[in-house]
Amino acid sequence: MIITVTMNASVDKRYRVETLEPGTVMRVYSCRNTAGGKGLNVTRVLRQLGAEVLAVGVTGGRNGDFIESELDALGIRHDFARTEGESRCCVNVVEASGGRQTEFLEPGPTVGEGALEDFLARYAAAVHEGAVVAVSGSLPAGVPAGFYGQLANVASQAGAKVIVDSSGAALAASLAGGPHLIKPNMEEAAALLGRSLEGVADAEWAAKELMARGACRVAVSMGAKGVVLAGPRGAMHAKPPRITPRNTVGCGDSMVAAFALGIAYGWSSELMVRYAVALSAASALCDDTGAFNETDLENLLPKVECARLSWGPRRRCWLPRVVGVQCPRRRCLLPRAMGVHCLRRRCLSSRAAEV
């Protein structure tokens, strides 16, 4: 099972207007309300993919009631702690004239000490059921910056692998918990590392630098340019085909859902990063946030370009050494050609090279 954490859940409102004109009265011709927050976007995508998922976090007030009722309607299990005050609303204004999107994000309620303790008790019980924990979004007032690092430690002690998708102090502090994977975008990584980043080479450098600071794997997302995924065995870059997006909100959350699914199912890194990019692009083609069209995903997946950027430390392949076949860059030529499994690891014939 995959557990998603949303500490700052929201009611997401999507307004469609012809053209946004500040300082005037705007008529909204279409409005849609959904249960939101980055973690709940991840939750809905995982549910659509058929994964077993449990949503945890904090909600409050009538907005919190709406959020939980929306999850009930989708058949999604949830176990939220309740806090005083109202869960926030976040507004995304989409312009029909040019597709431009403008977001207004409320800060959310202050989470009291009692609600935080209640959440931690629920979380500690839940992580024993999960193989992967996906922690997403901002921290509301009242929650310390190091909270995500604390959640990573609790999950690791229970044997679960943790993904963190956040920014700023919350993301920086999470590294102390040794998360299995973090997914900053280029702007978030640049802010964390204190330097500007441009292009694939900078993304690879940033990923490896963040690994040195405590993350096991790092995925640096670059919008239409794809993502760079780095891990102990090297780095690779995956790029989607050119598309005309309809709604870019939540695309990164769909990518996190793909990583969570891949980690839970033990996918190779190449398969996982290809799937993550394709799912993110499919999400951009869908009007609804935290959703995708299965046909779009099927069409996009074979069109994703994936390239190896670097290798990690070379590992010897025991079988070729015995039979006298050379193994360049730890690729096992004999098992790959004959479909034989190396005794110490699975070869490329049945599994793409891992990062």
C-alpha cells in the first residue's frame, strides 16, 4: 500500500475566464471544486492507476468536511486528524484566450499541538501498512520546519520508503531524515542550493548535490524538458514529446504518483522515469487536476525519450567473470543475450539498468 501525506489540504477551485483583467469585475463562466493539496492530487492519480492508497493529513472546518466527502465519493481510504479553523481554498484561474494560468494559494489554518499529536499517532500506525510514503506540499502554520524529516525517520523505522515533494525550509530539513527520493523542480532546487540552474547538466549537478546532503535519490523536474533522476548508480534524463497542455497544475504530483508506484512495485529506474514523464504529460492534457486519460498515457509512454547521463561506481558482474565474457560498465552481455539471470543481480534482459 502507498500512503500519501497532505498536511495542508485544500478545496481547489478552478475558474475559467476569457481573459484575466486585474482591477475589473470578472465573470467566471466555469467553476469546479475538488479536494486538493499536492498530496491529495497524488492520491487521486494513484487511485486511478489502481493502487491501494491511504490518505492521511490534517483537515478542518466545513472545507475539511468537503475534502473528506470528496474522497469518500471516490472510494479513497483516509484518516485525517482534525484541527480548529478552516482548511484553505486555492484558486486556479485559467484563461481561455491563451491558456495562461494564475494561482492564488491561501496559507491554511494554524495546526494546534493537539491536532499535530493526533496526526503523528495516526501516521505512526499507518506506516506499518505501507511500502511507500509520499509526503507532499507545504507545511501549515504551527508545524515545525523539520517535520517532514521526522516523518521520514518514523517511516524508515517501519520499513517504508519515503518520497518528499516540498520546497524551502521544509524540503531542506527533510534531508536529515534520509528520504528515499525527493522531487524538487528547477526553481526549488536552485533556491535550496543557492545558485541558478539551467538545463540538463545543471539539473544533474543539483540532483547529485542533494544526494550528498542526505537523499538517496533525487528527481529534478524541468517542466516540458522532462526530469533528471539521479541515484547511487548514476543519472538519466527523460523528456516527453511536444504537447499542447490544457492544465499544468498537478503535473508534478502525477510524477510523484508514478515514482511512488514504481518504488512500491520494484520497477527499474528507466521504466519508472519513463512512466513518470509520460504520466505527467498525460495529466497536462487533462482538464481536471490529479487525473489523466488512460489513452493519452498509452500514447505518450513509447514517445518518451530517455538517455543515460552518467554511471555510478562500477560493479563487477560475477557470471561474465566466470565464463570469460567481458562486462563493460557492469552490463552483463551474456545474460542479456541469452536471457539468463546473473546470480548477484538481475541483468538487463529482464530489467532496465537501474539508477
